[in-house]
Amino acid sequence: MDAAIAWVPPPDIIARAQVTRLAEELGCVDFLALYRLSVERPEDYWRHLMGFLRIVWSRPPQGYVAFPAGAAFPDWFPGGELNWVDTVLAWSREPARREAPAVIAESEDGTMRSLSWAALEARVLGFAAGLRALGLGRGDRVGLLMEGGIEAVVSFLGISALGAICVPLFSGFGVDAIHSRLSGCGARALIATAGFRRRGRHVDIAAVVEEVRPRLPDLRTLILKGGAAPGAVAWEAVEAPPGPDLPARMGPDDAMMVIYTSGTTGKPKGAVHTHGGFPLKIAHDAAVHFDIAPDDRFCWPADMGWVAGPLTLCSALMRGATLVTYDGAPDIPDWGRMAGLVERHAVTHLGASPTLIRSLAGNASRSLAADRSTLRLLVTAGEGIDPEHFLWYQREVGGDRCPVINYTGGTEVSGGLLSNVPVLPIVPAGFNAISPGVQVEVLDESGRPVRDQVAELAVLAPFVGMTRAFWQDRERYLETYWSRFPGIWVHGDLALRRDDGVFFLRGRSDDTLKIAGKRLGSAEVEEVLLELPGVAEAAAIGVEDPAKGQKLVVFLVPAPDAPPDLEAAVVPHVERRLSRAFRPTAVHLVKELPKTRSQKIMRRVIRSLYTGQAPGDLTALDNPSALPPLSALGR
């Protein structure tokens, strides 16, 4: 096998893959032909997908897309009517599936529960009717502040079944973060947990909710799971006979969710997603990229407040698969927890962020202890992954039997812009495909396509799943994505596209390094740093310099077994791998790097604190203890 190739798909995997069947049904000889059809004849592609994905429409659409307000504001599937929850509940009506598990939930303390497909249908419709009995209705914004599990799944689906709009919130958010999101969208209700256990201690959410309630005059209804508060309704009591009008009839462009970005690049933005957008794009990607089929079991422990939470829920339940949730820390009681989840619940599809993969690799003696033979596909997303840990994930977690689907898109685009498909060779840390239906290029500063150089990742045409705009902030939406080049969505990621069609991410555009006239992505430097033995985490920033334009400063989190000369090894290693022009002018060893609750490194915050500036929005920050040492280093 070519050393540069991590995965060559065996003939049996190609033959049974859903994307192969989709291509055959559309008369395409291979994936590349399927992709061409999806962008050259998108109406034909999506018309066929509605049957292939078993999407339930109460009134079929009369077309694919219309542009009465221009490319930034398309009307999808005009004339159609659907509630995406209908597609989920349709699986529960199959006799062979009714008693099979739709959701399996494991808690940090080891408690395990499951919900059958029949029970899921009854609970969701009853919960939607119960919300309506409380005075909530179509278009109302409803916050969801709850750890992963059965109640979160029922709540999320029930809100959509009612025709209301879910506003997912991270279960670790503080008062200011909750207030900014719920006040920003005028939420009328909040569904919250009273608390849960994390790392063996009780996390008191009820106290946070009580503190924020007086600051939210529009919030009329509080629904609390597992506790009591003045004027609150018990989650368990929210139920009523549903009647034949639920799920509510919705248009494809009616909102089903407002989900806020994690805030790595500034003030969080409320991306609006619709019934005919986010769920359809995720169902598509679950089949085409993740190869999820009925009776598979998908586990990607992710809070509902990060887009991976709704994404995982839709990926499993829209495809008739079992959703496996876990609400605790991945190292409790030890680093064998994730492998144990796989063994206990016969997980077939496992998702993990690059940060989690690096932690698992650093604790391999425990993290690989359980039986993982049921796995057949691995997913990683959230930020860039270095080739070393990509290969470790495939080799050690998947036993070299499972392709690693590197997947990138973002909160604003629902699912993948770039991804891997299991039927093509996979390059470590790369992306072997543009997601069908999406037209992606790498553009230089003049808007011209380039190869083998780092430039802006851009989408050349509107695509199913793109945000409807930001909640009540259309101008910021236009400025963020549509202002650089006419009619083109500029995503904010740096990427490199090779002549063979393989893509690599090189960091966020905001993190671009411009040293001695040369442009470099932060991820490119960090990949090199992570090659050094003893480096657990790495961040690279550019600091203004009168001679070079910028100078490179790097921050490393040493692993427990880091050699004593780690700091001294950095400069010669970077010089050897990247050239002398990119030698760091400062190397700092720190205990931790500031991260969002979805474990993305907040390089913007590092740069601001190190250069003596205000750090900006910190509502998504997970570890405030990381900030004072960075300020001290800057001084």
C-alpha cells in the first residue's frame, strides 16, 4: 500500500456501501460520476434522494429551489410540505422495528436505559401535545439545556413536532451564555435539567436557571427535569393526547432550530436551520458519507448544544438506526469508557473529536481494553486532525478494518462540505470528496481557483442545509459569508486542494500566519508540532513583527511522558520540517489551552491575551483557568 494512503476500500465494502447503491440507481458508474450528476442535475439528484432516504412529505415539492431574493436566501423545495419528525416516526411504524431500541442511553454512573421505536413515537407526540397544552405553538423559540439522553432526544423531536423552534444550549453554559442566546432569539420557554453528574460530582443547572430567569422577561414557561423550582413544570408531566394534527404541517423553509456557533471567532451567531434543510442534509450525509443503515448503532458522545449533538441524533434516527448516547466524561472511571460503550452496546459507528482521539492515544493501555469488533466505520470532526492521530484512530481503535470519515462543515452549513466516502482511497488527515450537491473550491485572494497552495475554502452555489441566515441579523450573515466574492459563500476555513482532488484543512482564515511574506495555516504548524514525542496539544499564533510582518509563537501542552528537553527540540524540528523562515520566536509550555465546550482550541483568545488585548466573547469557554497564564506570558 502507498504510504500516503491510509485506506484502500476492499471490494466487499464498496459493493455493500449505500453510496454505491445510490450511484447504481442513478445510472452512475462510480462516485465521481455521482458527484457530477449531483451538481449538474441537482433537481434530479434530490428528487431521487427523497425516495432513497425515505423522506416523508405531506405534500411533495414542485421543484428543487427558487431564488426570489438572490443566492444568499434561496427557497428550497417550493410547494412542498413536511415536518422532518415524520421521517423519524415512520421507522417506528414498521412491525419488525417497533420493539427494537431507537435510543440507548448510558450515564456516567453506569445507569443504562433504552427506548423502543414504538415508545419513541408515543413519547414524542405526547410531549409535543403537552407543550401545546402549556400554551406553546408554531414558531415559538424553546431553549433546550439538557445533558444527552432519552429526555433530550424526546424534547428535541417534540419541539419540532409541535412546529416550534429549538434553541440548543450547552449543558455546561453559565448565566451570561444562556442569557445572550435566549434573549437574542426571544425564547418563550426553556426545557432544562435540574442537574446531572459529571466527573463524579453534581452539576447544579437549576441554580443557574434560577439566576438567569429574571433577566429573560419573554420566558414564560420553564420545564425542569429531575427537580423543582417555583413556577416550573416537571418534565415528566409534559404530556397530553396528541390528536391527528401532530406533527404539525410545516414548509421546507420553516425554522426547526436556531443553533449558536461556538464562538471561536467572536460573538456567537444564531444559525437558522429549517425542516427542509438541516435534517435532509444530515440524512444525506449519514447515508453517503457515514454509510449508516437501519439496525446500525451510532455513538458520538456530544452535547446537544454543539451541532454534533443534533447531527448525531438526525444521522441515526433519520436512517432508522439506534442512537447510543453517553452523558459523562470520556475518562470516568478511566480511559476505557469509550471502548466499553462500544462493547456494551454493539456500536457500529463511532464519532470522536481530534482532541478526544489525542487523549485516547495518550492513554492507549486503557482506551483499547474492550472488544471493538462490532465497529465498521469511524468519524472525526470538529477541527483539523494531524496524520499521526488519524492513523492511530484507524489502526488502533478500528483495527484497520474501519475507514475514518474525516468530516468538515460547520454550524452554519448543517453537515459536510468536504468529507471522506468509504468507497475511495483515504489519505491521512485529508478529505477524498466534496459532499455531493455542494460545489466547493479553494480560491486565492483574487477569487481564482488554486491548487497545492493554502487559500480560502469557498462554496460556489447555494446548497441544501445552508443556514437560512442568522436570527434577525441578515446583514451580519451577508457580511460573514457573501461579501468577499459576488455570489460565492466564503466559509472562513483555509484549505489546500491537490491536483488529485484531495483536500486538507489548514486552520481558520482568522488564524492565518503571514511570516516573511509567506502565508501559512495554523493547522500546518500544529501538525508539525504534534509530531514531536511528548506533545499532547499545540497551538500556533502570529504576532505582529516590524521586520517579518508576523512572528510565530507556539504553545504546547506536554504529555505526562514528555522528555525534559521538549522545549529545546521545538525550534530545530520546525526549521527542519517547514524551513528556517518559520522558526518560532517563542515556545511556551502550558498546562492547558483555552477551548470551547466542543473542545475547539480558541486561538483568537490565545492571541488576544498574549498581545495584551481584550479576549472578546468568552461565553463558549470551557476552562477559564487557562487564561491567566496566557496573560502572564504576554506581559
